Amino acid sequence: MGRFGKLKTADFGYTMPVNDPAVDRPPYYYRNIESMCITYETDYETAAEMVPVDLEFADDPPVVQVMISDFGFSTLGPYKELDICFSVLYKGKKYAYIPNLFVTQEIPLIAGREIWGYAKKLASVIEIRREREEVIGVVERPAGNRIVTAVMRPERNVEANVWNDASCDLISIKLIPSAEEYREPDVVQMIGCGYRLFPIVGTDGITELWTGKGGLIWNNPTELDKLYKAPVKRIIDCTYGWFNIYLPYGYVLKDYKKNP
């Protein structure tokens, strides 16, 4: 008689590998995060190709936020990230829809994809640096091929309540394909998440958050990373500063398998 394994489904880990999970359960915490964010108006015709039909643009023309961040400490480990968000409405509530993210490490990629369906890819270089009075953010994918350049000059302080009042939940599409040929995906869900960035406040009561003039360029557009479909038409705002972040469990807004 054969001898079977001992691992029961009740003993499976939270993520794969089921016998040795890559990540622990949320929530996750981030401290002293350096970020720059460029907010701008874009072109509806091409940007609409990146956004599901269930979502309505909250603005006309559509508004985009591009954030480049250095997560020096998080409970998922240190890494850097580029994300692009569209300001949208779902059933009348405002969200930030994320079609693309790029990270520099494997663990946050696994957690983001498997838990919330964040569409993360690995990037070779994501960097924020100061040069004289300016801040510059660059992303390369693959190494040597720059896909975005963001530049700004911090000039005016932003109060914490102004930033927090503008915050909204994230929204993403979680898709897990079937292992069988010609089968529909096993999971297709629209996921919301109460992700929050809290500006750090200094001992003098002033936030470590600044706004000023700047801009963004999508460099070297290719069909591999179609960020060029959100071209920059008009810069609305540029911010730079330091945050703490709280990343909790998400919630299912729509299950496409049950309600196509």
C-alpha cells in the first residue's frame, strides 16, 4: 500500500506555496516612505482602453495620478514602485483605478497580484533623487530603457487635512486564468481596498509634503508597457513628500463569474 502526504487543505498557507507561504496575511505597514506624485489630464480616447467598462471617469477630461515611491521600510520588505491611477466612479463612489504597477522586488509583486489583483510587473530601475532644488523620478524596464521621467520642484507646504480629504479607496481587477485550455478564467473580480497614505508631520507641526511646478514624460513607448495610452495633456499638480501607509484587506465589489 502506498504512503500518502500529510498536508491537509485546512493546513494550507495563506498564499502559495501552500506548504511554505511567500507572504503573511494583511494588513501591511509602511513607514517613512518617500514619494512623488504627478497629477494630470489625459486623452479620453486612448485612456479609455485601459479602464473597464464598469467604471466611469470622474472627470472630463480624465485625470491621472502617477506616483513613484521608495518604500525603504515595509512589512513586505524594502522596494520601490511606480503606479498609475485613474480617477473613476463606481456606483457613484469615487475610486482610484490602477491598471499598471511596477515594483523592484518579488514579494510585494506576489502579495499584490494574489491578494488584490494589482497588475504588478518587475522593473529594473525605479529611482527618486534630489538634484539641486529639484526632485526627479525615473523608471527603467528593462535596464537601460527608460519608460518614464518625472521632475518637480517642492515649493509650498500641503496641510495633512487637504491631502487626506482628497484620498479615496483603490480599485483593481483580479484575474486568475484557468489551467485548462479553452476555459474561462477561474477568478475575475473587481476589488476595492482602503489603502491610505498619511503625510508625516514634523515636530514643528508642518507636514513633510510639498507641492510645486513639474512635469512628466512617458519615454520610449512600446506595446509591452502601454503607458503611452495615458498621454500628458495638462499638468494639474505635483507633490513630493514623506508618508506612512496602511494597506488592509480588500473587498469584492463585483464577481464577474456571477454577474458578467
